[in-house]
Amino acid sequence: MQSINIEYTFYLVDPIDMPHALAQLVQGVPLPEGLDRDALLDALMSREEVMSTAIGNGIAIPHVRKFGSESLKTDVVYVAYLFAPVEWKAPDEQPVHTLFLVLASDETRHLQILAQIAKLASDDHFVEFLKTMPAHEALMERVRQMEV
């Protein structure tokens, strides 16, 4: 299975709530060419209305399959640390402190990436590590170590 490549890490200083956090993230990330920020944000918000992408342990995985993303040539994963955790309708009712935004190039990769992140999120040591808001390089190193 191909490993997760986290493109960028971001820090959301004043997320306020779920809609604001998603808006800040979508505005801050360098989207692949041809992707529309407004369409992505609308799709992410619609997805959250159907069912929360919070998976527990303070982690949410905002993701959508269709929003004009058919042109994606590669998978894109962004991580955002929230300076103030926000309510996200998580199954364990914990507020979210870390987001993994997933934009996958195809359905198979989409499901693989979600499964890989869910596995990482189930590791208490990894979750505690995320709470320290590690720099991009440290996060990638930890992910690689856990994939072995």
C-alpha cells in the first residue's frame, strides 16, 4: 500500500467553529491547478451536514470525492492543527484539534488514505504527538515510522 504523503501542515490560530476552520483551511492550502476553492468548501460543508468527518481522539478527516476533483493527478493530504479545539460532532464527543484534509486521485486511494489515517488516529501515542503540533518534517518522520 502506498504511504500517505502529507503535502503541508498548517496552524489555524482562531478556528472558532467547524465552518470557520474549514474555510480557513481551504483558503490557506495551495490547491492543485484546476481546483476551485469555493466548490471545495461547499462540498466539504455539504459532506459535514450529511455526517461528521470527526473520527474521535480529537481528529477529523474532512474529505469529499467529487467537486471537480476528477482532474487530480495525485493524492493531496494536508494537516491543520487548531490552536483552540472545536466541536465537530465527534462520536466520542471530544473537540477536534487536528484536521487531515484528504483529496484523492481515485476512489481506491481515497479509501486507502482514510483507512491509514484512521489507523494512525487510533494510536494514543500518535494522538498525543499531534497535540504538540509537530513541524511538517517531524510529522512525516513519525508517519513513516508507524507505517513500517
